[in-house]
Amino acid sequence: MLDPPAAPLPAGERPEAPAPPGPGALLWSTVTVDGRPVTYGATGVGRTAVFLHGWGLRPHAYREPIRHLGLVGCRVVAPVLPGFGGSRGLPSGMRSFAGYAAWVGRFLDAVGIDQVDLVAGHSFGGGVATQFTHDFPNRAASLYLANAIGSPTWSSHADRVRTMAQRPVWDWGRHLSTDLVRSPGLLRVVPSVLGDLLPTLIHNPLALIQNPLAMWQTGEFIRRADLVAELGEVHRRGTPVSVVWSDRDLLVPRSAFDDLRRAAGVEGTVVEGSHGWLLAHAARFGELAIPLLAQLPPCAARPAKRRRREIHQ
């Protein structure tokens, strides 16, 4: 089992960070993490940021949101998380939010980034972002959550509270399938979304029946996610946090958003759209990062010295 890194690698052992591409350009490169090649996108110049994608996708589907984070003054890296896009998953013992957070730390080591000014994540990636910010406080300066997984509350009423673990799997699938229909603007990016799902199926079309235990384990830790205490600790440390949710999200309910925004000590921001609103409204996603970045102390941009091998554009 791989142990999570306790701190950034010493200066003499760190690789040089990839050189930032020009304004608005998103370049794809590879780096080795845990002995395996990892594809990641990079864009922008300025404060360092990492973007973590949602379940079942790759950062390729988030080209425009990532690009707009770069346009507001961030040097963004966005890796394909283990188990997605045809990549091999984490070992079963590491298949948890803590395991994914530790992997993000090793990825940042591999691309030569010590500290991240902005840790951003959507949906499942938001849960990983929360755990990383909690587990590595010296490496994360702020946290940006968009429709993030992390609350155990499915629905809350005066007489009872139902948890996400009580939510039937078919209900998740039903709302996932209607997400595109409920957001006409999101239909424009269907090709990108399908482009992320197909590599997984092509790489291993029998994955669902060949390794049902791994699929079950991943689904279970997502369904049973409870990062409210971790987010509360992030808030108590004084780390700036932004919690954003969309008003037609049927995957992450309003009650879950309320749990997270209260834990983070913020009012939260509600935007119009379904669960994947940022895919269709990328400029808005970038703009919402600006108030969070403004809370950070001034710092000089850290230019990179060497560009990794670019594989496609």
C-alpha cells in the first residue's frame, strides 16, 4: 500500500514544473505517478491551481471550465484521476477520498508543484478536493467546490433525515440520465462527455462484470461520503472556501449543499443550471473563482522552467 506523502519533496528531489502555455491555450502532457503514466491538462499563468474532475469523466470534458480558470489568473493543472478514462484504479485499500487525496499529492510532486493556491473540484472531484485541503493544509491555500460530493444528507424534513447511503442506486442513475435533458445548454458539450466515457469502455468493455467488487467499492465510498467534519476543520484553520451549487441539481440535493456551506462558514452561491452547469457555462465558473483568489495574500507568479512532453492539443 502506498503511504500518503507527509510533505512536499525536498527542493533537490523535485522535478521542474511544466512551463505554462499561452493565454487561453490548454495543452495535454504526461507524467509518471506511482510508476504509471498520467495524462493532465495545463493552462494559464499566475497562481497555481489544480482542477479535479467528476466521476466517470476526464478533464478533457472540462476543457472550457479549466481554460476559464486560467483566464482569470491561474496556472491550472488538471489530471486524469485513477480509474477514469481507461486508467488503472487505485489499489482497493486506497480506494477512498483519503486515498485519492494522497494520490493528488503525489501527482503534484511529479509535476513539481509544492503548494496550490486554489484547489477546485466538481462533484466527485469536489470531495477529493475537500479531503486534500484537509489532509495537506500546507499545500492548499483555498478551496473551490462546485456541486461537490461530501454531505451525508440526501433529504431533510422536520420529522426525519435520510442519508445518501439510503438513496437507491437506481435513483442516482435516473437523475444522472436526466441531467442533460434538464440543461439545454449542456447538450452542446455532449460530444465531449461521450468522448470521456468511451475510452473507459474501449479500454475494458467488460469492466462492470470483470471487477464488480472494485466498482462496488468505489460507488459505496461515494454514497457514504461524509466530509462535513473535514470541511469544518478547513474553515477553522482560516482557509478561504467557496461552495457553489446549481438550482436544478438532482444528483447533489439542496440539503447536501446546505450542509457543506454551513461547515465552510459561508453563505454559498447558487447558480442556474443542472449538476453539470459549469460545462455549459464555463466563463461563469471562472468568474466565481475571482472573489476566492482575492482573499489570498499577494504573491509573485511562479514561472515554470521546463515543459513536459505534449501529447495532443
